[in-house]
Amino acid sequence: MVSSPSPPHYEHRFTLYGHTQAVTSLKFSPDGQYLASASSDNSIIIWDAILGTHSKTLQGHTEGVNDIAWSSDNVCVASASDDYSVRIWNVKKGTLAKTLSAHNNPVFCVNFNPQSNLLASGGFDETVKIWDVARGILIRSISAHSDPVTSVSFSHDGTIIVTSSFDGLARIWDTASGQCLKTIVEPQSIDPCANVIFTPNARYILCSTLDSTIRLWDYHNSKCVKTYKGHKNDLYALGACFATPAKNRSWIISGSEDHKIYLWDLQSRDVVQILEGHTDVVLAVATHPTRNIIASGAIHSDLGIRLWFDEENTSVKTNGV
């Protein structure tokens, strides 16, 4: 029998200071040792994820950094920037490994495939680029959307890619051929799609749109199966993520334009906790791969990265998404 997840109870543990402009993206390393933060101040900072101490700063972009992603071996971080480039950094050495240049507008999103031999990026040129990581060369350019691409993500086995765009669409792509397999659109809404990710088993996608709604889609049948509301999101490209304590995927987490962080029960769709403390729009959230830790970052007047811990719920069972 699968036990019911206990309601989360995250509490603010400490705040990390280092960026001088908006915190745009947060990502924990796959082994959970580090937290990477990206900022409009052109930099990426690597932090000790548990102690909250500064490890190193990666500098070289000439414009703001919009997104970051870790390689599966915890060695590299990729970054997408307004300077039209994607860069790959060796985190262990603290050095720039490669600069990938093919976009002709700001690059908004980036992600490795699970094997980390491929990298996908998307941006304001409305394309998705697929890169060979080892050789640092462009493999394929996909004319993906009719407006800027806001997110790009691989499935757990890397065979398909999901993208979102300000054109209001989410699309599924075959990684090998670059062919569009499915287009998902909400018939009742043409609001821009701010972010989309696969659920861990890749049976569904979770899509955040600028109508203050997060939708869980069965993309095989083009059917919206659940909606999550309560937060405010109509201006910024906020992204939701799944909580992962003890490999559990029961909670959906998102920042909000009312300066709060919202947690929903995936199955019931109920708001189960609201985290307060930020003083501006919470643009970035991330969850630790093995521990009950949430990282959050905001914009403008609130430049501190907050770490929230929930040590009470550590053995919750997975619900199979």
C-alpha cells in the first residue's frame, strides 16, 4: 500500500547574497552538492547547497544570464545569455570550456539531455538549437515556434524534447530527427506559455502559462488532466517544478508575482503551503534531488537567494508521475 504524503512544512533556513541584479535561474547539481544561480548581472555563482557558502563565480558573459543547466556528471554547467551565446563551464576548474554561437537573438533557455552529450537551447530567434557537447558544434536548428522560445527540456531517456513559447504552444519533438510529434494548445486560452517540463516518467508535461494557471497535460491525448491555481503569473516567465524528497514527486512548486512561493498537492490540486519572505517577484525556484530543500530567487529589490528546508517529510512514497 502506498502511504499518503504528509503535508509539507518548509521553513526558511538561510539567505545567500552575491548577485547584484535579478536572480533568473536556480539549479541544484544532480548529486545535490551544489546550487548554481544565474543573474541579470552577467554572472553564475556556484554555492554549497547544504552549507549555503560561496564556492566560485563564473564570469564571461557580456549580458544577463537567463538560464542554466547541469551536466549529469556534475562537472559542467551550461548557460544561456542575452549576449546571444550559450556557454559551457567546467565547474570543478571554474573555467569556460566552450562558447556556442548560432543564435542571432538573446538565448532564453538551455538544457542537457540525460547523457549530457547533447545540449538544447532556445531563444528570441524562435528556434531550438541542438548541440554536440564534446565537439561544441551545432547539429540541428529547428524553427520551433512563431514567438520566442521560453523553455526546452528533454525526457528522462532523452528521446524527445518539449518546448514552450510566447506563441501559447507547447510542442513535443523527436530528438534524433528534429520532427514535431505533437503540438499542445489550451483551446480556452492563447496566453503565452512561460515554461514546460516533463514529469519524471515523461507521461505528462507540466505547463505554466501567463494566465496564472499551471496545467498537467497528457500530451499523448492532447488532454489537460489537472490545473493548479492560486498564484499570480501574468507578466514573467515563471517555471514550476516537482519536489523530490526521497524520490517523491507529490508536490508542485512555483514562484509568484505576489512575492510568494506556492506548493500544490499534485493529485488533489490543493495549495498545501505558501512560503512568504521575498519582497519582489519570485522568478526562480528549484528543488534538491534527494533532500527536502527548495531554493528561490527574486528580482529587482530582492536579490537574496532563499533556502527552505523541510526535514520532517523524508520518507514519502512516489505516486508514479
